[in-house]
Amino acid sequence: MRAAAEGRAHAKTPPDGSGSSWAMRSAAALPGRMLALALLLLVASSLAVGASAAAAVEGKAHNYEDALQKSLLYFEAQRSGRLPHSQRVTWRDHSGLTDGLEQGVDLVGGYYDAGDHVKFGLPMAFTVTMLSWSMIEYGDDVEAAGELGHALEAIKWGTDYFIKAHIMPDELWAEVGDGDTDHYCWQRPEDMTTSRQAYKVDRDRPGSDVAGETAAAMAAASIVFRKSNPHYAHLLLHHAQQLFEFADKYRGKYDSSIAEVKSYYASVSGYKDELLWAALWLHRATGKDEYLDYVVDKADCFGGTGWAITEFSWDVKYAGVQILAARLLLRGEHSAHHRSTLEQYKAKAEHYVCACLGRNTAGGADANVERSPGGMLYIRQWNNMQYVTNAAFLLAAYADYLADAGVETVTCAGGEVATADEVSALARAQVDYVLGTNPRGVSYLVGYGGKYPNRVHHRAASIVPYKHSKEFIGCTQGFDHWFGRRSSNPNVLVGAIVGGPDRRDRFRDNRDNYMQTEACTYNTAPMVGMFAKLNRMAQEEREQGVAPARTPVTRTAAEV
């Protein structure tokens, strides 16, 4: 029964479908006086619970270089397939070596997205896109920290798999394994006995969202490999162009073609955001006007200039689309007839930025992102850290785009203005919160700092390493002997960013608390760039003798 309950409960999308809600958040609108009182109570509660921890971490300087190194280790822990000799996470071994065999295709490799062993194409592709974007913006900083090789390996492990999965122009293998059977078992990946059925999208069963995101990932990665491996970059770009053409020509949601994915990574936002997203990455990779024309022509009917969004995730790409489009406007990389549409994209991009800052005075109660008493951006209880880390990256990138263009302010809905420095400071504050500058003094980056989650909801990490004990562990045996243990995991999932605390900064470090203790690849991917950027900034501050900006652990009652 325990295994059955685990299987039913542990989906990537909450049962009410809110896990990938792509419209503006729908919080209940309380009268102003009641809301103020509620917030005061929240702050008071947070201060009481976390006062001692807050005092310990207030103003603490973080070691961003250490965080960067650890974040890249996590992707090695998530590898599927035959592991290379250079593998540094030694408690993992080869797994999934027959993936695709039943279908007559080689699908060995790629990443497990979280604590289970299904290879989900959509979040895997988004992970690679964000890793690549991290390198495009902050690759020099990654290289300066000595982590360039590991970052390129992390991207290539994903793109090598996508090349295998895209065996024909109008066909893409989008999933390996079945979430339902996988979640009834608690096994190491090396012992897997669950279904490795593979599922694809094609002309008859379209999947524009997963094909579009994979196109975006390969286009972005082609930019990363352009100097170090031009032949590989060309190959990636070729696949990206074919996948985009397939996604656009045969339109449809992939969860309508692959029913097995609906309970885990349903495409709630549809596929139009992925098509715009892919076109922008192809424009950046090729410089061809046809892709920018597509983004401008489809701006209205695909919602690119219509949706005012307050989240950015593996499913909801609109904020990322809007910020990439705004970059083209700020840099002047467009034709005259593109300008007015790009200005509309920019207005929506700044709505997202201002929503994170809490500066939108027009648009009602849902126009801004909620904050926890400790300052964390809060979207929803299920794996909230994915929204925090992705927001931090978008905010940092947009602040840099503004700085490069010599623009100092952002215009918010309702007319209020925010400075680019404030945008950058909020990005840093979110990263510092993840690293432990929070009321509990907990680092939600596993392995970093003195206090971090020890019972991560992760099959491989929670069971004795295969190399130490090759004795087979069965499907329910893992539940009986390992899942329910109160002790720490035998393997530290270094570099993983767990789901994180709730709206009141509360966190329960239990293996069965998967909403908070499960980690996902797309939580950590944007942090690779952020840690590298902040490491450089911290070095510059030390060299200039400037004290690092202090991130407040909690907001005062007066501020609320």
C-alpha cells in the first residue's frame, strides 16, 4: 500500500493541475486591512521561528565558486546510460542500458529529471536550454572558475541523447519509462525492473511543445559549442532547425499524443510559447530574419505580447520569450518593422520583472509575485524553488541587458519605476536565500554550507551505493528497507536544489515530503550561470575593498 500511495501521490504536477498554471496567479484578494494584518502575523511568526538562525546568517558572504562546483556535480548524479571513466559521482553506476531496445532505437543516455528514473523529454530539454543560456551569458565566468569542461559535459550529455532521440526529421522520442510503474517502486537505477517503454511524437501524434523545447535546447547549445567544437555545433543546429519545422508544421500538444505524461509533465501552457521560444533561440543561433519574422508575426495570436506572466518554468516560457525579445530591442538587433512588436514584448518582460519586485500597481492582486516573510519569491507549494532559481536567472540576465544598453530603469504596470540595480539585487537575494540566507539558515543547495537537507526524496541517493553492494534490491524492498528510514541518505546528492520551503519559510526534511525534498535538474540548471556571475562579482568586490551587499533575512513589519 505504501508503494501504491507513493505512486499516486508523487506526480510532477499537483492533482489540481496548478503545478504548471500559466496565467497570472489566483490568490484570494483580501481587503487591505485584513491583508496587512495577515502579513504582519506571518512576519512575526517567521521572526519567532527563525530568529536565531537569521542572526547566524545575516550578512554572511557566500562561496559562490564552491556552489558552482557543486551544482555541476549534480548533473553527473542524474546521468542515465553508460557512465564515462571521468564520472566523479562514484556512488552511481551504469543504468538504462537497454533503453529503446524494444522499439529498435538506441535511447541510452540522457538524464533522469528528479528522484525517479523516467526520462521525460520536455523538462530534460528545458534543463539543457537553461544550462546553455547560463553558458551563453556567463560562460567566461564559468571558465574563470575552472568549471568550463564540466559545464560543457553537462550540456553534451543531454544533447547527445537528443541527437539519438531525433532519428527522423518528423519524429522525436519524447519519453523513456512509465511514471506510474516507476513510482510504485523504490529502487536504484542500476536495479531497475520497471517498464522502459519509449514514447515518440511524429506527424500523426504531434508534440509541438516537446519538439519546440528540444529545438531551443539544441539551438542554444550550438552557440555554446561554436568555438570549441564547430562540427558538433553545426550538427546541433541542423537538428534544431528540423525539429522547429516539424513542431510548427504538425501542431499539437504532446500530452495529447502521449497519455502517460499527463500526470507528470502535462503541457498546461500549450505549445505556442515553445514555438516562439524555439524561434528566438534559432534567430540567436543563426541570425536569420525568418525566425524573428516568425516571432513578430505570431506575437499576438500565440500570446507572446498578450500574456502578462508572473512565473517562468519548464512549461511556461512566455517570460523567457519576452525577455529574449526585449534583448533584441535593447541591442538594436532588428529591422524597423519589428520595432513596435518588440516594444510590446518588452512591456510584458518588464511586467514579469516588476512582478518579482512587487512594483506593479496596476493589474490587481495577481499582478505581483508573493514573497515569504524571509523574502523568497513564492509561486506555489510544489517545488517552489524551480520558480525562484529561474526567476533569479531571468532577473540577472535582464539587468545585464539593460546595463549593456545604457538603460537604468524598468517601467512597471501602473507607472512606477524600478532601477536596473534593484533588479540585479533581487536576483542576488534569491540566490543567497537558496544558499542559506533565510530564516532557517538552511542551504537548499545540497552539500553546500553546514546545514542542508539530508533526506532528499531520491531513490539512488537514499539506498546503499551499487558499487558497495551489488545485491539486487527489488521494487518493494526499497520501500521496506530504505524509503522509511529516518536516518540521512547514505549518498549526498551534492548540487541538487530541492523543492524548498513553503510560503512561510517552513521546511520539513523528510523523504516522504516530496513536494519539498525532491530535487529536479531544472532547479539547478539556471544556477550554474548565477553562481558563476556572482562569483565574479564577489571577487571584484574583494579586489575593490567593497563590502558585499547584505541580503536581509526577513522584511520588517514596517516594510510589509
